[in-house]
Amino acid sequence: MTLLNVAQNVSLQPYNTLGIYATARYFALIETIEQLHALLESSEYAALPRLILGSGSNILFTHDFPGLVLRMQIQGIQKIIENSDFSVIEVNAGELWENVVEYALDQGYGGIENLTWIPGTAGAGPVQNIGAYGVELKDTLENVTVYDTNSHQERIFPKEQCCFGYRSSIFKTNPQYIILKIQLQLTKHPELQLQYASLTQAIQTTGQTPTNIREVAQLIRKIRDQRLPNPKILGNAGSFFKNPQIPLVQYQKLQAKYPKIVGYPASEDQVKIAAGWLIEQAGWKGKRIGNVGTYAHQALVMIAYPGATGQAILSFAQEIQHSVQEQFGISLEPEVLIV
Ligand SMILES: Cc1cc2nc3c(=O)[nH]c(=O)nc-3n(C[C@H](O)[C@H](O)[C@H](O)COP(=O)(O)OP(=O)(O)OC[C@H]3O[C@@H](n4cnc5c(N)ncnc54)[C@H](O)[C@@H]3O)c2cc1C
């Protein structure tokens, strides 16, 4: 492969889990750092609008992309530090996240077992600080190496400089940083994280408490299987909206009117509300209009049936936002990147 191996007018349909048809004016599969450098420093491509793509599991395309799409495929997992308590592993951005979880399970390293079955690449993980079942990537992440497209230099962000929050980070708002690799510190003495509500419920129902990290991962896979559609069968991008945070006072007023409202303390005076509950109460659970709908088992997941367009999904999402705003006075913010 030559370093500047760029294709033109490429369909992005195989590269997004909603399965939306859109094209990239220019498209390159990035398999080495040298290739990335060559493209970003070339007079032909450096100035084009740019989109970094992993597995496309958190993206909604609403139109053709007029610039250069770079699909990150640099793979590899490497152990770089090991002692009797922990190991630090380094993972290249294009490695599938689930391969990292499996690697950790195989080695007996704890810390990311609750993040099993989150689709996508390791490099996209820090962008929205992936999280599930009471654990977030930031809990084990050590640092992130990026290529800064402004300075054309590599830079390492220690965890403290990543500005991690709920589904947010410095990388989400600064697309000048292309993530090349991440380092995670994983423990050899795992403490199982089983406090999350749906985990405790599942444990109560089955009467079986996981005793090691592999059993935790197996339980979570079972729960995810029941609650989330498989993108290979039903196009989707996981949770379409973030769970909104509202002031405690507003929450108490809503609770008086809707005693079953689902909320969790986010800080002393803020409560995080389950967006899926709001959408369901607004009457959207399992609803379908044309080729777009919400999942029958989880209203937060938008489904793209065959033939759905990005614009149709966006309009559907906006209708949901409008009715949740009308009914509850709460504004829903998309979790997915809308392109
Ligand atoms: C069925 C399903 C379940 C899901 N469950 C969860 C869940 O439990 N928790 C959760 O947090 N998310 C979940 N998601 C969302 C998604 O899997 C994650 O956000 C994942 O990290 C996206 O990875 P990706 O490689 O597909 O990124 P993409 O969708 O390709 O990109 C997402 C964003 O990251 C940017 N990006 C990607 N790679 C890089 C890079 N190397 N450098 C800089 N920017 C980059 C893109 O430009 C874009 O802004 C789910 C999605 C699906 C379809």
C-alpha cells in the first residue's frame, strides 16, 4: 500500500452501525502512523475538512461528507509495565474495544470487565469516556497519545488533562486531536463492581453472584443481550441521547407529579434522569414512523430500519426532544455525533 492511498466517493454505509447511506468525498483506511502523518502533512489533503472514524457506532450521517474520512485501523495490544499489583497495557486506536476486554479477562486483569460489549474502537473510548454498569473508561485510563493536527506533533495527555466527565472529554470538543493510542492500568487484585442497579437486580433474580471478572462480564453480556439490539440485525447507535442532569429542586417538583420518575444523584444539588424513562413516558417507546423508530425494549435506542435516511432519524430525534421538552421541561442532548 502506498502511503497516500485515498479513495474517492466512498459509501460510508458499511462504516456506521446505523447503516445510513452517505458518501465520503475522500476516504482512507489508516493502518500505520506513517500513513496518517503522510496524509495530514500532504498539500493535497491536509486542509480538507476531516472526520476520524472508528467503527461508526456513535455517529449519525445526515449528509455526504465533503472532505476526508480517516478510518482508524492501527491495531495491537501490548503490556508495558507489570508488577505484582497491576499491569499497564498500551492499546492502539484502531483495536476493537472488545478485544481489549477479552485480553484483560484472559490475563485476569480487572477494571474493564463492566465495559464488555461496548462496540467500537479503543481510540474512540476516551472521546466520550465510554461507560456502562457503574464503570467508566477514566477509572483505568492512564494517558492518551494524540497527533495534534494543529502543531503536527504527537502529544501525551495524562488522565488529569483529559477533562473527563459523563460522556465527555477534551477530545469530544477538540477534533484537532487524533487519538493514536491509550494506556490503561489494570489491577491484578480485582474488586468486582456490582453495585449498579440492573446488576443487583439480575443477581437477585438469578440468585447467583459473580465471583470473578469473567463471570461479571458474562452477566453483563446477558443483560446487554436482552436490552440492546444487535446493530448487525437492527441498525442503531446505542443510546441516542445522554441522560440529562437537572437541579434537585426541579427533580423534586417532577417527582411530586411523576412519583415513578427514574433519577440518580449526580452531585449535591443535581440529579441525573434516565432519558429512556422520559422518552417512554412521552409515548415514544417502540414507536415507528416510516423507516425510523425506537427500540421496543429501550426507548433510548433509535432504530434505523432498512432504507432509513440520516435526515429522517434526525427529524424523529427532534420530535422526541420536542415532546420531552414540552412534557417535562427537560432538554435532551444527543450522545451520538451528528455529521
Ligand atoms: C449497541 C450499542 C451499544 C452501545 N453501548 C454503549 C455503552 O454501553 N456505553 C458507551 O459509552 N457507549 C456505548 N455505545 C456507543 C459507542 O459504542 C461508543 O461511543 C464507542 O466508543 C464508539 O466507538 P467507535 O469506534 O464506533 O467510534 P465512532 O462512532 O467511529 O466515532 C465516535 C466519535 O469518536 C471520534 N473518534 C473515533 N476514533 C477516534 C480517534 N482515534 N481519534 C479521535 N477521535 C476519534 C469520532 O470522530 C466521533 O466523534 C453503544 C453503541 C451501540 C451501537
